[in-house]
Amino acid sequence: MNRISYYALKPRLSGQAPITLFQQDEKNELFVGPHVRLAGFPGMAHIETRELAEEYAENIRPVLKRRHGEESDVEVHEIREDGTKRLLDRIQRDSDIVRKRLATGNLSPNKPV
């Protein structure tokens, strides 16, 4: 099976993550999902290109700072896995959501895209 790369956003929060994500925060498994929410590994955004991930990161930085403190930031991480059909579908789906959020400027997790 072919190994593929995709990209995820890892937040660096000023303080602790919300209590519902305490375990993920403690295990260093906290990420940003495609709907601009903090999530564990299963809920993270799987983004197909570094460029798209960087653009998403740049756009959500102000949101993270507002929600989690001025010192909060976000980093792009490359992840390599076996390119299963399920993973490829997930990357496509999440990347489409991220593109729509960027195109519309809709970075509120409560508003559907």
C-alpha cells in the first residue's frame, strides 16, 4: 500500500483545553477539526495540501486567540499513513469543508457550510 501525506493543525493553547478534551490535551493529541473546533485525533481535519493547511491555520489563528487566549497559536503538521480508500475519502471530504469555510469566511463552528 502506498504511503501518503496529509496535513493537520495542532493548536498551542495559552491555557488548558476545555474539560471535555482534557485527556487529548494531556496526551498531546489535540487538533483542530474541519469545523474550527478543537478535537482529538479522530475528529481532526485531514487536509490534502500544506498550502491549504497553512491558509486554514492563518485564518483560524484569530479565532483561537479569541477563544483560548492571546498566546494561543496553531501549527501545521504533516502526517504519513497508508493511503486506504477510507482515508483518501476523509481527506477529500475534510479538505472540501475547509475550502468552503475559507471561501465564505465562515469560521464559526455553529454555522453549517
